[in-house]
Amino acid sequence: MSDALGINQYLIPTLEGFRNKLLDLTTRNNLLNLSLSSKRTSRLLRFIDCDPQVILAELCDGATIQILALPDPPNDNTNDEESD
């Protein structure tokens, strides 16, 4: 039993070190540094103001989900004449 404890005391820090080396927190990681204005990401769906776990559960249960586009943002081209 003491051998297993000694192996765990060696393996756990070693595996944590490997895990930290594999975890890429730099700008090369596309999951952390996602540019939503690039052509590459224009095909992605963004779910806003919803619970992803609920959506996943409903899809796994075979439910149909309606996806609506967001309206275009308002145009902020206000003239000085309008503010007079």
C-alpha cells in the first residue's frame, strides 16, 4: 500500500506538469482567442442569452430548436441638425 502512495506522489505532479505543457493559453489557441469578425468564424452560430446545457439536452432528446437572427444594430449616423 505504501508503494501505491509513493507512486501517486510521483505521478500526480508529473501528470500535472504534462497537462500544463499541453494547455495552450497563448493567442494560438482559437478557442480562447476567437475573432468574431473574421471570415473563418462567419459560419459559426452564436447563442446569446441562453443556457447551452438546456439546448444540448433538448437536441439530444430529439427536440427541434428555432434559431432566429439578431436584428441589425441601429445606425448611429445622427446629424447635428436633428439634435437642435
